[in-house]
Amino acid sequence: MRPTFKLRTAVAFSTMLVLSFTMGTSAQRAVIHTQPTPQPQSRSLPPPPPIGGAAYSGVADQALCRITPGCKPPAPVINGLVPFSYLTPGGYVAVYGSNFNSFSGPGGKMQFSLGGNIHDLVDVQWADTSVGGRVPDNWNWPDATTVDLWLVRADGSRSNSWRVNFTPVYDIQVLPSNGIQATCPGSDIDRCPLGTTAGAEHITGYGHDAGTDHYVSTPLRNSWKLYDFDFTTPYLRNASVQPPSGFMNDYSYLDLRVHWDQDGGGLFTGSGAASAYQITIYIRGPKGYSWN
């Protein structure tokens, strides 16, 4: 082989070695300085929705809630009163709404607050969307008022409160004559009070007599009020008696007036005059409470 050919071969081989080394180094540097390929973010599952309350939405939730300690269905909600409801001792009350049953089934308490005490209805009929019961009749309250009524489900969950009008059981009695003060002057002979509650008799020997009788009472207690009255005139001779004035229904006191007029004639020619009338006053108030 010629020297010139050997030299060219050696130069070519050396050049190839240099190029191979340079390319390998550049590739290593590219690998070293290249940013790592982005990896997908971890795909964690969202937390399960809470069971019960607002997230409770169907059979699946119910099945899961039944096996979850402490889990309850959504709180019971009262949406209104059934029209025949009458909150009074011995009366019946029914409400409608949702979520009245617990997992154990129907049942619970129907309650209202009055006078600082909580009262339970009895004979309660319970369904998931309606509940009704009877107000015990062995008690009473003197005033009509508005109270809060609610449900307590068998699992202890309490519903919203619903405003209900309470009405006492009323009794009607006659106001006795010893409960009033009477004044009835004006004739030769005057007698009052007469009758069950009020009334008077006036007798005139001769001449003209007239007057206005007045009847008052002390204020009635425990929400008792005037209710009605009866007025009768057993006899009138040469006399007239006007119906009572001043009676105020639903007032707590009596302030009544009766005007009468009669003429007995002359001393020797007259036949005398007389009048008599009777008034019965009725009062109404809560049964079991005294008016005085």
C-alpha cells in the first residue's frame, strides 16, 4: 500500500471518531437539559356527598343512610294545617308536610307550647305526609292566643314550628244580683235589685214619678266578658219602662241604665201607678275559671 493512501485513510478514520464523539456529547447534553415530559395530574375521586339533610334524595341515599351510624332522614317539614283543625281542649288538629316518618316507621309526638308548658296531643294518627291528633280535654286556658305547634319524629328530629290559634273552652253563666250595685230612687216605694241579676219595682200612690235606675259591676276576672241579656216587664200600671241602655257585649264590666216613667193620677181621683221589670245578664268566659 502506498504511504499517501494510508495517510488519507488515517485522517478519515480520525475525523469519523471526532464526529462520533461530538454527536454523542451533544445528545447527552440534550438529554440532560431537556425538561421532563409533563405527567398527567392524579385523578382523585371527589368526596361522597353527605347522607341525610339536603343531600338525601332517594332510595339509594336511604339505603346508604340506614347503614350509616347516626344518619337520619331529612328533618320533618310542616307545610300547613288541614282546614278542620281546631286547637281547643277536646278539639282535633291535623297538619300536612313531608318527611314525618323515621326509618323505624311512623310515630312521634305532636306538641304545642302554651303558658310556659309543652302540651302533647293524644290519639295521634301518623303518616309520612300528614299527622293528626286530639287536644286533651281535661284542662283549659283563660285566653285566646296564638301558639307554636310542631312535630317530634320517632328518631328525635323536630320539625319547624307552625303558628296556630288557640281557643279556650267557654262557659256561659248568669251574673248574680250579688255581683252588682244598684240604685233606683224616684217613686213612693222603690225596691231593687229584683230578679236574677237586676231589676226594680216602683210604686206611685198619686202624682207623676220618673227616674233612671243604674246598675254597675266590678270588673270581671279571668277573661270573663258580658255576653247577652234578657229583659222582661212582669207588670205595668199607668207606667212605662224603656229597654236597658249601656249594655256592651264583650266588655268586662256592667254599666246599665233603665229609664221608667209613671203617673198615679190625682190625690183623690187617681188610681196609682206601678212598674216592675227584671234583667238577666249572661256572661261568658273560660270553663273552669272563676269570674270573680
